[in-house]
Amino acid sequence: MSQLEKIYGVHAVEALLRHHPKRVKQIWLAEGRNDPRVQVLIELAAQSRVSVGQAERRELDAWVEGVHQGVVAEVSPSQVWGEAMLEELLDRAEGPPLLLVLDGVTDPHNLGACLRTADAAGALAVIVPKDKSATLNPTVRKVACGAAEVIPLVAVTNLARSLEKLQQRGLWVVGTAGEAEQELYQQDMTGPTVLIMGAEGKGMRRLTRDHCDYLVRLPMAGSVSSLNVSVATGVCLFEAMRQRRAQAPK
């Protein structure tokens, strides 16, 4: 059991059962929980021959840190993709790809929220540096509400080098910076695009910034000077999706 991870929450466990059922070894439900959402989990588990047991809620509380909703799964370790996966993804892409880069986002809640938004906005993958960055863990999976099981998270050793390779493949790199002259809504993101979001508080690193083809900022009308990185990511990704849908043939 020491090599297994505990994933919790209805959405996260359901996504695992639907997309990676072989990773799920055991599901535990809080005693007394027998609602329609749990029945779906039980049916999916039966289809994949995954054992379902019951435990007292206080036992589940002791197993995980967070709101487990009475559902905990023991699963094989998370998979984070390597750089070679990017080439494969780009080769299979239909239409101009959209990639999200998180340059040093360390809060697992922010990473989970960004994964969820990236999946909703049609991004091909989320790229993070291997060092000084949040990675997949139960908190990320819970916040992502199933998106962590669908959209690839790619960890790269050298982000600047990876950006150069993407540029060589014809992708345009758009970085976000509060001091940029151009606003987000003036930037064309209908073509192959890499969108870079900086770390919480610090923004993009200098070397990452140097590899950007364009810099954009979000217009701010109120008294605050910036948005939470996951909120800003949602604004930028959905602007890219809006532009692409407006250009697509009806």
C-alpha cells in the first residue's frame, strides 16, 4: 500500500475510473453514503472489477487532507509526461495547437484550477518546469475535478530550450506581464500558440520572458493590480478559444 496514492473526491475518482481504470486498486466509501453520484462510481468500479469497501468517515478524514466527499480511492502513482510527449501531441494535433505554460506555479490549488480551465478551453497540454513547480498530487486532482486525468501535464527540464523547440515548429509564444504595452484582446491567438503564465507574485522568469514573441497584459479597471494566476489563466485561455471559434467556419 505504501506505493499507492490516495485520490479523493467524486469527480477525481470518477475521472480515473472512466479514463484510467487500471490505475484504481480500491475504492472506499463513507458509511451511509448511498446517493446517485456514488451509485455511478459503484457501477464503474464493477465494470472494471475494482473492489469497493466502506469505512467510517473519521477514517477517511485521517487518510487525506481535504474535503473527500466520502470517496477515497487507492491508485497507482500519478504519471507526469516528459518532453518527448510534446512532439507526439503536436504530431497528432488537429488544427492550430494551444499550449499552456505555467512558469513556476507552486500552489497545488492553482495548478489544479489551471488544469481544469485548460481542459475546458481546449488546450493540448499544460507544461511546467520540473524544478520549483507544483506537480500532480491528490490536492491537484481534487481541484481539477477530473481534468488531471484527461489533459497531459508535461514537465520539462529546461523550459527555455523547450520554448525554442516549439518556436521552431511554428508556434508563437505569448507571455503575460503587467507592464506589457499590448492588451490581451489585441493579440491574435488563432494560430499555433503557447500561452505563458508567470508564477504567483513573481511573474515570468527573465529567461522565459526573453523567449516570448509577444507580451500582453490584462486590462485592470479596479484598484487591484493583478489577478490570481488561475483566474488570469482562465481569462486568457477563453479569449483564445473565443477568437478561434469566431474564425472557424460556421
